[in-house]
Amino acid sequence: MFLLFCKKIDANEFLHPHQKLYNHREKQRFVLYADNNVEIGEMTWVNAGESVMIINHTYVDEGHRGKKLAEKLVLSGVKKARKDNKKIMPLCPFAKKEFDIKNEYEDVLKK
């Protein structure tokens, strides 16, 4: 039943072999799981109309910080926005910092 509600996405190529990243479409969140299917991180968003995603939360469990997992979660949001032809409004402080320092995200930044 778990796989009915989520889709494994291609950002897994950037993760440790025992970690998985899923897009929970219905809940508007990307979730990172460790090899024991324990949730270790997430990024959530809300849609603001048809063309804007608002990233409102990014979290990585303390035991997994410092591994650039939060960056990978935000990158997954950027990839989704590009695929869906949307812009992102990064309200989450971490996501905002990522957009401030990564010029390559400018194409999806809602100005």
C-alpha cells in the first residue's frame, strides 16, 4: 500500500545506496527514507494556483545532517518545478538560503 501513495524519483542517484527519496504527490512532500524505511527528512510545499509552488518546510533528522540531504530535497523541488513549468516561492528559511546562493535556480524563482 505504501507505493500506491508515493513515487520513487530520479534524485535517488545523488543519495547513499541505502537512502531513498519519494514524492508523496497527494501530501505535497518529498520524503527521504533510510534503508530501514525510517523517515529521515522531508520538504513540503503548497501550490498557489496552477503556476507557483511555495516551499514552506525542509527538515533532516539530526543524525543525518551535514550530508547535503536538505540541499537534495530542495533540488528535487526545483526539478519538479521545471518539469511542471512552475515557479517556486521559497518561504522556508533553508530553501530561501539555497535560492539566494544558487544562481542555477533563478529560472524557477518566483519574483
